[in-house]
Amino acid sequence: MRNIDKQGPLNRPALLSLTGGLLMGGLLGCQPSELSQDETQASKLSTSSRGAGQAPPLNAPTAAEPLPDFASIQNTAEKKAAFFAYLEPMIAAENQRVSRYIAHLSRLESTLQDKKPLHPDDVKWLNTLAKRYKSEAPTPAEQINKLRQKLGPIPQALVLAQAANESAWGTSRFARKGNNLFGQWCFKPGCGITPLQRDSNASHEVASFPNIAASVNSYFRNINSNDSYRRLRTLRNCLQEHETPISGRALSAGLSLYSERGGHYVKELRSMMRVNQLESWPSNWWGSNPEHPCSPQLHFSSDKPDPLRSAAASKKALKQPTVKSVAAQTPAIASGISTAASEPAVTRPASHAKTSAAPQAMAAISQVPATPVSQAMATNAASPEVVSASLPKPVSTALGSTRAATTLATLPAAGPPTSSAASPSTH
């Protein structure tokens, strides 16, 4: 990436200083979790010997650096760089965790193929993992097969884009008060934070987590287990089978059910990945080839109107003040960010949607030029259980968060925008 405040590229040491040592401590030395009976049992299982080799622990992380005050960082490029650098180690840790699960499943599968019985502790470990990932089956072999279809890496670029989008770059009330970066719901009273704009007949809360690492862990489990994202997993398995690199650009096609906005949400995630150069973005990629075996899985629809923009249009129709120049848009943009950071409106199914986007901010978004952030942050990923037993379909995205995330994704870093620099951003 290149720095957009024209002060030269940000290098990795500079980024580390920006985060104040956020990458140090706690992230690699996770302690056994006491969040649930399953996780306590998993912690015990991980310390005992077994015939197929010691199983990786199933407990969620209980230690992480606190969420920084990203709202206090005035420079947009620095804010983005700090946000990405803070999350990267946790994303890497979760992908490594999934990789260890897959490796141990392979060992268990080899044991069964050799006509040997599984160690009792391995059976308990397998049953716990299958329950957690909704892959229960009558026999260990069937459980292993189901789990292998569900478990897999999630590209770093995609996780970063969703976290920024759903949490207004770590500044939303749900992020600050509940360590929730991904807008996940729960349904047990007191399990999270009650949205201020929740429908009177609704009972959900926005889940709270003990730390941000637990939120990332929950997100990974949600994507790898929820039926709403089966198409993402099918696409990932197809890419692995045909030895095609797994990218956030590709897997985002499987997230149209994450938000009421459907395909418009997918387009916005792709725009954020591209604008912030979170992964390589070639114009001629395998997705452009209709003959590729995985191409059919890339299709998603954005034919229906975008609820977010429809809300802005409705406000404008009521003769709200219109923005006439990019220079005049600056207060509206700032207002949009502030509103979303304070209280994103959690998305419901279409019949219960709340549409409260500020029209000035939305009008401004489409006219501010898209400018990439620091080149030093560009990476290619190598590669809940939230308090409730299940999450809604679709799992929520915040309209307010989306508004602020889009604004930050397209705002230049240095000072307010000028009318001479304005140009529509494209997805």
C-alpha cells in the first residue's frame, strides 16, 4: 500500500510504534478458558495423553490486549494502520488454531483407517468439536468427514474488512463496551448489549465478549459452522480441491446472507479490501474465467435496492438539506462517522429493518475519492460460540457501522476533502 497523506510509505516499525506495543503480550500465550462447560472439558482433554497425538485445545482465548481508543487517532491513514496491526496477530492465531484442528482430524482419520480404536479422550475431543461446529454424526468417521467440510482458513483481508465495516473501525458502542467487532447477536437475557433501536417485539442483544480475541474466535466459528455461510465453505473447498489460492475477494461472495443488504454488502467488503490494498487485486483473475470449476460459486445478486441507500433517498425525498459541494460535505461526513460510532443500528430481516442513515453522509460517500492506505499493511493471508446457541439468519450487520466504514474507506487521510479532488468511487 501507499500512504495517502503524502508523507511517504509507512513501514512496519512505524506501524508497530503506532499501536504502542499492541502486538506484544497475551496473544500467543492464551490461558485455558472458563467460558463454558464444553471449553472447560476441552481444556482438560488437551492435557492428557492420547494414542493419535495430543489434541489441540478447544478453549477460546482469554487474554488479549484491550481495544485501543481508535476514535482518538485523527489521521485516517494512521487509524486504519493501527486497526489492521492490532487485529492481524489474532487473525493469524485463529487460522493457526483451525489448521491444528484439521491436522489432528487427519491423525484421527489415519487411526481409524488402520482399524485401530480412538483413544477415549480423542473421542471426547471429537464429540466436543463436532457439537461446536454443528457436525454431530453417529460415528467418528462421519463426524470427521463433516468437520473437514466445514473447517478451513479465512483470509485475513476478509476478516479485516468485515471487522472495520461492522465496528466502524473499532469505535462503535458494541466494540467499545462489548468487545464485539462483528455484530454477532445472542438471545439469552443479559448476554450482551441491547441495541437502542431494537424493535419492541425483538429479544436479541449484541453479544459481549471478555476480550477482542474471543470475538475473533467467535467470528471464525460462526463463519465455519453457520448454515448461512455454507456457500462460502463450498467455494473454499472447491478452491482447495483445484489448488487455487483462497482470497477474501473470492470468499466474500459467500457472505450475502451476513447482512440484509445482500450483494451490496459483498460489493462494499470488496471495495474496502481493494481500496485499502488488503490483498492483491489483479484485473485478470480466475474469477474472470467462466470455465473455472469454482466460478459458479462466485455468483451473488445485487439486483434489489440497497436498503442503506434507499434510506438515504427516502430522507432526501422528505426535503432534507442537500449537499452541493464536496467542501460542504465535510461536516456531514464527520456527523455520519460520529453517529455510527455511537450506536450502529443492528440490521434485522427485511420486514423489521431499521433505516436511519444520515442522508448528508450517504450523499457524500459516493463523491469522495477512494484512496489506498499505507502500503506496508498489504498482506495476503496464507493460508461463536457466542453466549447463545445459535445466531440469526442473516447474522446482523450494522447499517450505521456500514455507513461509517464506507466513509473511512474512501476518505483521504490528510485534512478535509476538496472539491477539486472529488470523483466517484467504484466497487
